[in-house]
Amino acid sequence: MAHTKLAIKPINTNFSLKDKIYDSLKQAITSMNIYAEDAELRLDERRLSEKLEISRTPVREALARLEQEGLVHIVPRRGVYIVRKTKAEMLEVVTVWAALESTAARLVIEKATDDEISSLRTMFITFEGDKAKAHIDEYSETNIEFHQSILRLSQCNLLCDLADNLFIHMRSIRDRTIAEQDRADRSIIDHLHIIEALEKRDADLAAQLVREHSMNLALHIEKHADYLE
Amino acid sequence: MAHTKLAIKPINTNFSLKDKIYDSLKQAITSMNIYAEDAELRLDERRLSEKLEISRTPVREALARLEQEGLVHIVPRRGVYIVRKTKAEMLEVVTVWAALESTAARLVIEKATDDEISSLRTMFITFEGDKAKAHIDEYSETNIEFHQSILRLSQCNLLCDLADNLFIHMRSIRDRTIAEQDRADRSIIDHLHIIEALEKRDADLAAQLVREHSMNLALHIEKHADYLE
DNA sequence: GCCTGGTGTATTGTATACCAAGGAATGTGA
DNA sequence: TCACATTCCTTGGTATACAATACACCAGGC
């Protein structure tokens, strides 16, 4: 049915250039492999603004936000550099992640329905048995999804937001470590135990299992992540 | 004694205008009572830049950082507003705080020396007995110091940084709530129990006590903080 | 050959001008 | 008196010009 009135303009006037650039840069940084030998860690205000065909001002504001967030480091009159976390810093990230996610697990028990919790279980049915090793890439995605689901089901926005920021750094590690040894299998077992604890509504146990699961990653990084200087 | 060598200048060339403005604004916002009826929540780029006798650009960059941090909200073409947390948001802040501090407590047990832990105890000797109620203001400071000490002794910078940001919001609540009822006394008792757990190097207990202590604040806010809309 | 200082260039920091959008004040007609 | 349109002011958004600094390179003197 044709409208008699000019139908639109719900066009977003609410997102300014700087927001778009911020999202765009963040996405770009997130999806690049920061720790590769030949990674291009240098950003150039002017080149960026020319490439995006806008002026430097909004680019600068976006970069300032990224710096506040810890993704880039701005050196006065030298340039903007993507931050590489040291091993020590990465261990801190994982530690804080553990804190956030285990608290999320407690909240899930308070707030989530049985259905929501059991939805976690269905995420893993495709990996029953030995399939995990065979489909590492898929599993890695599911793995990430699982952890983010716990955050989401906690219904605590602050928790989600903080965790999201940490996740940017976690992701690059997880991708590297999940393929090593039998970590994928071990990971699934851990996850199933966590789900069981949630289903039993045992807050202390769930929190403990979630924390230990993350801290195992920390131990692994401590031992094996030599590519972090 | 006079030096024979020219003694100095490791002078920081690293602090630009925007950094100073950022610090200055943050300090100002932190120390004002955001929740007072007549609080001036509106900021004006132009007025600020005129008052500080600089251009708008660095002011804008400072404000952008503060927005990223959640202290102010910038509404396009409307203005910049200091953020008032709602009750729900404040409860989230306290929840996340609990997560961070209880993890810090675990780390204290791993990393702090006996001396460092016992230094926590000495903070409270002046408030032995019934003195807490009589010196509410002093106690409020000690209270804050106690919690920050736990973070600091965890030797985890990320934990400290995140907690500091939350603390800005916690502070305004604590100042209001500590004077109510017998919360000061209760608070001291909690703190002493926490210290005992740390001294016994009982990580699970310490983490639990710290978390419960904070969550009690959450319950109190839930019930009594009607000034949060 | 090495040290010292100058100079040029690249890059970010800051200032300023102009724009667009929202909202309030004002005017106008019923 | 009220509803509505118009105007204007306020305010943040963007673009651009200029200033300041870091670094590389080079020339000249010892």
C-alpha cells in the first residue's frame, strides 16, 4: 500500500563522523593480528583522514577515545601506535576477565530463566564426542559465543561493556591457544561443568568454575605465550 | 649542601593542554556533589575554553575522553551534561566493584607480604570502640583508604584503574550512606573480618567477605537511596 | 673521524572560522 | 487567548590554517 505522506527520514542524525570512525577503527584494530611480526602498528592521522575523505578533527577525537580505552597509544608529535600488550598486561586482562565473568555467572543464576540457561547447552551439541578438534575454527567461535552469552544473561550492562573491552585483547590470545594441545577438549568439559552448576543454581560453584576456567588460560599464557615479549 | 653539577630537568614535556584540562575537569566533577538538587550539570565548551583562555579544540578532546569514561554525556547540538547514574546503574557499579575488589583480595593473598597486610589493621586502631560514629568524616576517609589499599596491594594495575573509575561514582554514595544507621560500626567489623581472612591467607574466605561487604552496600542502596531517581 | 649545531621535513597540538541542528522567543492569524 | 509558523540564538560538528616539536640529515670545525 502506497503512503500518502512522504514516508521517511528516521536516518540516524545521532551518529556523527567521529563515532563512525571510532567504530571503524576499533573494528579494524580488533580484527587484525596485532602480534604478527610484520604488523603495521603505526597509524597516521593525516593518512586516515585523507583515506576517509574527512578532516583530521573527527579522526583525532576517535583516536583519543581509543587511547582512553587502551587500544592505541598517542605519542606527542611522534605518532599514534596500536598497543601491544605485554605478557604481564595480558595476564592482568585475563585475571580481570575472570573476575567479571565469574560475577556474571552469579548474576545468571539470580536472573536467567531455566530456558536461557539450557540454551547454553545447545551451543555445544554439534561438538559432541571428538568433533571439537576436527572443527577448531567453528569451535573457537562457539567458545567465544559461550562466554559472551554468560555475560549477556547476567543482564548487567556495565559488566558486558567492560568485558567487551577486555575481550578484544583476549580474542587474539584465544585464537592462538585454542588450537594447541588438547585445550579444545578440555575447554568443552569445563564449559559443560559450568552449565551444570548454573542449572543446579549453585552460585558459588559456578563462579568458582568460571574463574578457574579463565585462570587456566592465564597459566597457559604464562607458560607458552612467548610471542608476547 | 650545594651541588657541583647542574642538577636537573627531567621536565615532563609530555603533558599537553588537553591532558591538563582532562585532569582538571575530572577532578572538578569528582569533587562536586552531582546528586544535589541544585547541581549544575551542564557544561559548555565555549564557556570552558573562554574561562581557561584556550581554544575549544583541547577542551573538546578532554570532554570526549570524559564521555568515553562515562562521566559526561555529550548530546549533539544540545550540550554536555555530567552524568547522573540511575539507581539501577549504581547497583551495577557496586556489583562490578565487588567483583574487582574480591579478586584483588585473592591477589593480595598471593602477592602481599605479612607486613603489608598488617598495615591494613593499623588503619583502624584510631576507631577502636565507639569512636567511629563520633568521627564519621575521618572514618569515611579511612574507609576509602582501606578499599583502595586492597586494590593497590593486589599489584594489578588494570584492576586498580578500573576500580578507580568506578570509585568516582561509589564515593558520592558512600559519603551519603556511611552516616546512616549503624553502618559505620558494621563496616568496621566487616573490615576486621576481611583483614583476618587475609592474615590467614584464606583466599576463598577473603574474596567472599569482600564481595558480601560490597553487596551489602548494594542492598542498602536498593532500599534507601531514593535520591537516585 | 667525530662532535656540534643548523636546517628541513614529518607529524601532532592548538586556534579559529564556518556549518547545521535544536530549541526558545517572537510574531501572526484565527 | 491559543495554535502555529518564523526567526534567531545557542551549541556542538567539521574543516582548515598555523604553531610547535621530534627526528633525520648534512655541513663545518676541531
